[in-house]
Amino acid sequence: MAKLKSIVEQLRAEVAEAEKRGMTRYQIAKLAGMRHIVLKRVADGEAIPRIDTAEKILNAIGRSLIIGTN
């Protein structure tokens, strides 16, 4: 579960950074092909996204999901 938590925290940080660069959550959601409410719940920490959903969000803001092993 620790890995999942770090992925979610990273995703939330990336969305916050995209917002600082001027993107809105609505724009990110539209680019990711999802409803705004889904992105809001993920970004606000109210939901844990599936991996494919996290990947869509990150791709929409120009980032990639990389899962490595230690």
C-alpha cells in the first residue's frame, strides 16, 4: 500500500503544479477524457484512481507515469 500512496501523492502534486502553471482542473479533465468531478476527487485526495486513470491525468499535463522497482 505504501507504493500506491506515493503514486497518489505524486499525482496530486503534479496536478497542483499544472494548476500553478495556469491549467485549470476543467482543462486537465477534458484533455484526460474524463469528467471534472473525477479529477476533483483525485486531486483533493477523496479518491484513489486506477492506474489507467492516473496515467490519463498525467499525460494530459505532459507527464508520464513511471512505476519502478527497488
